[in-house]
Amino acid sequence: MPIIFGKAPGKIILFGEHAVVYGQPAIAIPVNRVNATAKIFPDLNIASGGIQIRALDINLDCHLTDLEKDHPLRKAVDLTLKRILLKQTPAFTIQIESEIPVAAGMGSSAAVAIAMIRALSAFLGAPLPADEISSLAYEVEKCHHGNPSGIDNSVIAYQRPVFFIRGKPIRFLDIKKPTHWIIADSGEKTPTRETVSAVSVLHASNTQYYDSIFEQMGAITQEAQWALSKGDVISLGGLMNENQRLLELLDVSNPHLESLIQAARSAGAAGAKLSGGGRGGNMIALVQPDNINVVEKALQNAGAQQTITTILAEGRLP
Ligand code: PMV
């Protein structure tokens, strides 16, 4: 039996993080430069039905049932097996690798779950469609942070830029003109669970005020979808800067992210903001194509641990 691969890209949120948890729209795009991969191979050394799980990046190599029931890796396997319902499963090893920075706003947890579900459903002879993969991955995401909006699993499962509103059918963005983005990692790791929970405490303390911030973010995201489809860099840059100002009011930014954002703007980026949960992780800058190298250098000089440049073009990313 050949080795079966499942692969899933990273993602980045362009507009609307946090507000999306409260029903406002957000825009996210897949980032195909970094991927999570799951490999499955039958293992004759394991008793029938046994499953070995290996993720050497996090020093994990054990039997599936040695993991807690709500461990995300176990959950991804259990949910897929439950969905496919075979009378008997062959013994196998599932091996996970990921190039996606962890706890950095690039969707590493959703990508790992999706790579696993893709590989496992293919291995069992019943490859699942994107909507089902996305739903299963959403259940896994709940193990990571209690109240995920569902944007990560959606953009990664469909591998297309999405305009996402929680609980509504997904809309895909129609991109007519390319835009150029630089993603820079601050190197600080803050789990999304922490910032989502901090924002929920703020929201509960003054619901009206924070709802109005979320609404302003929602309005920015609505405008951004049109600017994005036309490739209107000047408008998009202004909208990003405004979105960043509102994220600062939610207290999810931090000095390191802000120094990267400032460095990008000073080097000529049209706009820059943090991306994802915040208080660390990644920021993104929108740049003109002739300015990519200058902004990338400025971000590195300001302490970015890693930069990834990417193009959003006709709904696809290279
Ligand atoms: O940190 P990330 O990239 O997983 O993004 C989280 C985005 C939030 O809006 C903060 C949470 C969510 O579930 O949408």
C-alpha cells in the first residue's frame, strides 16, 4: 500500500480578526508558501486497528489512545474515523510535519487538522469534499480555543480567499487585479485562546462600546472586499491602518508588532496591521511591487524573525 499524503496551506487574515468572533465579516487568504503535511502508511508492527501518531516537531510519537480524548491531533483522527465509519480499519502510522509557524496567526492548527483529515479520508478510500473537511476541522479548532469563528478552517479547507461571516454561507473573493503582501513574524507566540478570551472580558465590561468597535471593523472589511477585488492599493492601505487602530483599542497589539508596523509604513508600505489573534504572531504589510525588497529589509532590520512575500492574484496565491 503506498504512502498517502494530505497537505494544507497556511493562511493570513487581512481584515476583521476578533470582530469576526462577534458576527462581523472578515477577509482571509490562503498562503501556499507554507504547508502542513500528513503522511499515512500502513504499519505491520501495530495490531489491527491500532494507530500510531507521530509529530516529531513537537516530540510526539505515541499510540493515538495515549493522547487525551480532546487532544486536537486525536480529535482530528477520531472525527474522521467516525465520519467514514468503517467496520475495520487497518493499522497505520500518521506522521505530521508543518512549516507553518505555531501560535503566530497563520492557521497552523487548522492546517494540521485539515492535512490529517485529507490524508486519512483518502487512506480509507473516502476522500471528503472541502465543506465536510472544513466542518470536521472546525470541531478540532474548538479544542484549541473554545470559541473559534470558523474562518481558519474555511479559508484553508477551500484554499481560496474568503469573505467570511460566522454562521453564513462562505463567499469567495473575486480578485481582478493582483496585490502584493509581506507577512512578518514578530517571533512572539501568544495562543489565540488568550487574546480571544481577553477581548471577551473587555466586551463583557462595556458591551456597547466594544460592539461599536466591532461594527467599525465590519464596515472596514466590507469596503476592503471591493478595494481588494480592484487591487486598489491606496484605499486598502488606509483601511488596514484604520483596522490596526481599532485592534489597538481592543488591546491585542503590542510594542513589537507596532514597531514592525511602523517600520513597514516608514519604508513605503501602503498600509500595515497585525494579523490574527495578536499580542505577537504576525503582521502584514501591503506593498507596491517595486517596493517589496525595501519594505522586507526594513521589517528584518526592525526585528522580524521571518518574512514571507505573497501575491493575491485572481483568487489564487502562488
Ligand atoms: O490567530 P489566528 O490566526 O488563528 O486568528 C484568530 C482570529 C480571531 O478572529 C482572533 C479568532 C477567530 O476564531 O476568528
